[in-house]
Amino acid sequence: MKCVRCKAKAEVHLRAHNAGFCRPCYLGYFRRQVERTIAHDHMFRPDERILVAVSGGKDSLALWDVLVGLGYQTTGLYLGLGIGGYSDRSRERAEAFAGARDLPLVVRSLADEGSGLAVPDVAAATRRVPCAACGAMKRHFFDAVAHEGQFDVLATGHNLDDEAARLLGNVLRWQRDHLARQRPVLEPTHPKFVRKVKPLYLLSEYETAVYAFMSGIDYVVEECPNAEGATQLVYKDALNRLETASPGTKHAFVKEFVRTAQTLFADDAARGVPGECQQCGMPAFGAICSFCSLVREVEAKRARRAAAELTAG
Amino acid sequence: MKCVRCKAKAEVHLRAHNAGFCRPCYLGYFRRQVERTIAHDHMFRPDERILVAVSGGKDSLALWDVLVGLGYQTTGLYLGLGIGGYSDRSRERAEAFAGARDLPLVVRSLADEGSGLAVPDVAAATRRVPCAACGAMKRHFFDAVAHEGQFDVLATGHNLDDEAARLLGNVLRWQRDHLARQRPVLEPTHPKFVRKVKPLYLLSEYETAVYAFMSGIDYVVEECPNAEGATQLVYKDALNRLETASPGTKHAFVKEFVRTAQTLFADDAARGVPGECQQCGMPAFGAICSFCSLVREVEAKRARRAAAELTAG
């Protein structure tokens, strides 16, 4: 197979697009796709300051790499989740990437934010699935750091496979309010929120992996240990089978949803304007935000245990 | 496991409902589900005449059996598709079922309707996928027989797996006009059309197979030979995997769509009122209906071939 651009020997074949690329042309293709998505969906302008959430994995580092290459003003944000060796190795990769390129990186760690706030501890104390606890905490710190640092935009590395799996899950139960909020660009609904964007949402996991590999980005290959058996992986597996039977399925599924079907669900997004959390001051729909509510649960649990130990002693 | 109704030994276990049933209680459960669906979705009344499309398979014969048991006025319609031995064996089962119960059965055969109208011949002559040609012809004859016989309703045996697979296919490409028309009850849009209903749309393929087996219905077990490799089977396979990971997925997917999401697509159904086919007089959106258009293609092909043979001779 030959490269569709320069006719050199192809090094990667994209079945969904029925196209082969050599290394230089693939890197160009990938960057162009990101550039087009940013422009088409009006994600951000060159004068805006972008906070890039980086996990140390291929998607977020590929995204940061492309944004830097396109000349955008970026700062990375690494949030330490406290998931054992996985978190340590992820942090190393994020720091090495930023260090080698002399890029600004904000590092925050859940363990430093309060006792018992590492993801496994919160999940255990609140009897939540780790991914649910992790999601709530990530959202809080991403929002808080973007607000504190007066950024204009928060960019995350969600790829096509992530979005297709999320969409399939939302559609299988017709969760209209979730469908209403599944967009590549979320405009802020409160002055303390910033715009949230997903510039890789039309590029597959395979495409970002190839980009990261070909660019020589050193990323964490291992999956988060909590991901095993997660529902998202069941959806990804189902979608991969559909993709094998009919290449391009995932791309059409997500793209057509965003471009033609999403607006049908838009009314369901009307949850009104959030107020502010009495505890932390960040936007919240109730009296306290879901992050502070998690923290309270963790603290209550610790207090009960301490009391029990006192009684037993 | 025990029967949830009478505590006897369960003979069937429905994971989606987390319930076991003995034989008599299962048959009662199945009939009740059909009865409830008919009532909930206002499918038909006891004074209406129902034409039941029967293929000789488990779904349509189970449906006919239940409707007869519930006291409805039914007539079967068997349409011979001309798919070799499969069609012969299907017809035998439909005729044996009707004969043993002394039920009226209309038998029509595509081969008798015109030369070259058997499904494999039409598919070959028009270069269509057999399932596409078959669908267009079935729709035509179901409509035509229902109209000629002055029936009030046409009932088909589509089950939950059929509907879930069709829904998944429509959703994966966000075919809004198809989603607008995917309903368990389709009211007629023309005086020559009758109401079309799917009373089994919330009962799985497994449930109808168990009902048919336990009722002693002799049905064609083999699949249509054209179904192999059909896209519907890829969707069914994906849905079965999702169902295994989370029992009840298919039921929620279809039921929630029909009850809460379907209306969002309703505007897209506004194709207006059809006119009448200049050829056969049945409703059509163009000058001739899709059935007559298929017939013309077949005839044109035959004429070309005859001309070529004359020239060669």
C-alpha cells in the first residue's frame, strides 16, 4: 500500500478512511484533522489561553503536542489521582514531556488536597465505583484550576472511541439529559466555568496512538487499573466489532450525532444557571457541589471510624 | 431456581427480568405480555379484523397462536418468497399450523405473480441485496392483501431482537427519517393502507422461541439462507454481547426509545400523504410504487437478455 499523499511506502493504514500514509504525511494528516475540528467547531482562537488536561497517556500528550505545534498558548494540568504506581508513572511521563519541551505544567495531587482524597480511598469510603468518584473529582479540579489561572478554555484528550462509547451508553438507555450535554464544545454556564473542548473527538484511539508513537512521545501505555471490567470497555468492544464489520461506523455515529441529531436533545439541557457551592465557591446546582459532598462523606466516614476506635479502645 | 409465580421448579430463566417460570406460568406470562402491549399501545380492538403475516418461523406463529388464544379475529397470510427449499419448508409449517387449528390462511406466491419475481431472481436482475428486494416485495403484498381483504390491521411478528437491531442500525447513522418511522404502531397515511402493528416488539427472540417450543408449535428452525452475513446479524451479535454484560439492555433500549425519545424524531416523518401508483394503484410517493419499479427493472432486464439472445442467434 502506498501513501495517498506522496506515494511513498505507507506505514499506517486507516480502514475507516480507506487510506494509507507514510510517517511524515500521517503526522501532517493528524495535525490537519485537529486544526479543522478546532476551526469547524469554533473551539478556540489563537489569542486564548488553553489549559490542557494531561494524564500522561497517548491522547492528552498527542493533543498537547499538536496544539503546541499549531502555535496555541497552552499550559498543562496534571492531576495526581493517587492510584498507586499507575499515577506515579503517569506523572513522570507528563513532567518529562513538559520538561523536554519547556512547557508550563501545573501539578496538583488529590492526596495533597485533604486526607483520604486519593481515588481508591474516596471510592472505598463512599462505596462508589472508582470511575464515578474519579470523574467527580477530576471535573472539580479541572474547573477550579482553569478558573484560578484565568484560562479561557479547558481542552481534554477524549478521542473518537471515548465519545462513541459514551454516546452508545447514553443511547442504549436514551438518557436525554446526558445526550443534551454530550458535545465537543461546552460553553460556560457560570462565570467561574470556562469553555470545555475536545479537539480529538473525531480521531480514533488507533489514530492518536499512531500519532504519539510516530512523534516519539513517551506515554503511559498501561490502562488505569480501575478501567478493567468497566462498562465503557464493554461499549468499546461492541463498537470495535461493528467497526470491523463496517469501517467508518464510529466516525459516522459520533459525527452525525453532533452535526444533526444532538440539537433534538438540546431542550433537555436546560437545567438553568448553577449557583455557587457554600463550601468551595465553585458552581453547584445544590447547596454544595458534588466534590464537596464527596469530601463530606469521606470526612464523616473517618469521624465514625475514629469514634468506633475510641469506644473499642 | 423456582417459578416466581407458583414456586414449582422453573423451566426457563429470563435474565433480563431476573425471573424463572415453570411451563404453564411461562405461557401465561408470555400471553399477558402480548395482551398488555396490545392494550398499552392501542394496537387493535376485539371487533377489528387482523391479518397476521406468517413466515412459518417461531415469531409469527407464536404471535398468531397468542392472538387466537386471546379471542381476536385473525387470518394468516403466507407469502412464498421463492427462496428454494427454505420457502417450501416455511409454507408447510404455516399451512400445518393453520390446518391443525382450522384457521383461515391466505397463501400467495411471488413466483405466481409474474415471471422472475422470486426473491433470488429479483435480487440478481436488479443487483440489489436479497433482503432489500425481499423487504420491498413483502411490504407490497402485505399491504395489497390487507387492502383487498378489507382488514383493519396488519400484525407482524417482529420481536425485541429485531427491533433493537433495527434501532441500533438507525442510530449508528442517525437516520432521522427511519427513526421517525420506527414505531410499534403505524397508523395508515392513505385509505388503501391499514394500521401496522408489532405486538411482540418487547419480547425477545429467546422468549418467543421458548413460547413456541413450550406450546408445541412446529416452526421452521432454519434461518433464511440470505440472512447469513447480513448487517442485521452483526447488530444482533453486538446487542447480545451488551445484553450479556448488562441484562435488560435490549428491552430498555427499545422501550425507552418508543416511550420517550421517538417523538423527538417525529417531525422528520412528515413525508406528506402518498399518491397512488399508476401501475398497481397502491399508495406511492412517486409515479409508480417501489414494487412496480422493481418489476419494471426485472422486465427490462429480461427484455434485454431476450434481445441479446436473438442477436447472438
